[in-house]
Amino acid sequence: MSERSPRNPVQQIGILVFPDAEELDFVGPWEVFAMAAAVVGDLRVALVAERAEPLRCAKGLRVLPDHDFATAPALDLVLVPGGQGTRAEAENPRLLEWLARTAARCTWVASVCTGSLLLHAAGPGRGKRMTTHWAFVEELRRRAPDAAIVAGPRYVRDGNLVTAAGVSAGIDMALWLVGEIWSPEAARATQRAIQYDPAPPWTAEV
């Protein structure tokens, strides 16, 4: 692994993708980190999958990963999205082994939505405080009895592990990571650049 500048503790971000991953879970953080690169400088973002071939996500979007597990660069931050595909990947030993090995070398480990299931299955989430999509909270508590599954917050930190609730919460988490890794000013500049100021037009009780 190459040496990291003290001013740039994170230089390479890898976002894991797999069939039936939830699109905004990884595209939202991708947008944040890619825009942050224009603010902080030496920062690269890549999609990593088991195989470097097109795959179809949960809502039908097709993506082409930048790397497979064998060619992925050394990562400083790995992010795992959720989606229906996590159920199958939680039984995929090759993916779990890569994730466990990669997370052990990372400065930060993150997930969005049910990506927390994969972090627990791979090891980094065991015994930790985590969150997930509100509809998956009880199921994750059943599958991860040793972890403290927190319902309600947009994201939860436990050491270098940061997990976000469903879908759009990944944007909030990614902005928080930019502020924590670099500076609040960098996070604010990134937020302004992507014009992220949520104001849903049809807010109502659900």
C-alpha cells in the first residue's frame, strides 16, 4: 500500500457493487466523494465488483465496475451499498473474504441501507453499533444478535465503522465523512456544489 499524506489521509475510495444493489445507495455517495475530489484534491473513487463486467442493479440500472477483486487498488475507504442483492451476497464467500480483507486495511469502513448485513457477515460489523433501512431493522437484529442495531438516526458511527440508514441517508453519511476526514469547510463546499438542501415538496405523515 502506498504511503498517505497527512493532509490527505484518504486517497482511494472503493464502492462495492453487486447484482441488485440499490442504485442511490452507491450513486449518492459516489456523487459526494467525486465532487469532494474537486475540493480536496488527491482523491479517487472506483466501483469494485466480484467480476469486472456489467451488472444490473435493483431498479434496472446497469453499471460497469472499474475493477474486479483481483485488480482493485489498495483502498483507504470501502463503502457497501444495500438492496435486495445483499441477501444473496451474504452467502457469497468470495465477496465476504474480499470485504473482510479489504476492510481490515481501510481507514474507514461504511455501508448504506442493508449493506450493514454484509459488513456483519464479513466481520467488521460484529459486536458494533450499526443502523440500516427502517424496514430491515428487526431482520438485522435477528441476523446479527451480537450487534447493537440502532433505529432512527440517519447514520451511526462506531470507531472507523459508519453505517447509514436507507437510500438517501448515504448522502448525509458521505458528507459527514468528507467533513470528518478533511474539514467541515470541505463538506460544506461539496454540499453546495451538488446543491444538496433537501426540501421534499410533498412532506406528509406516512
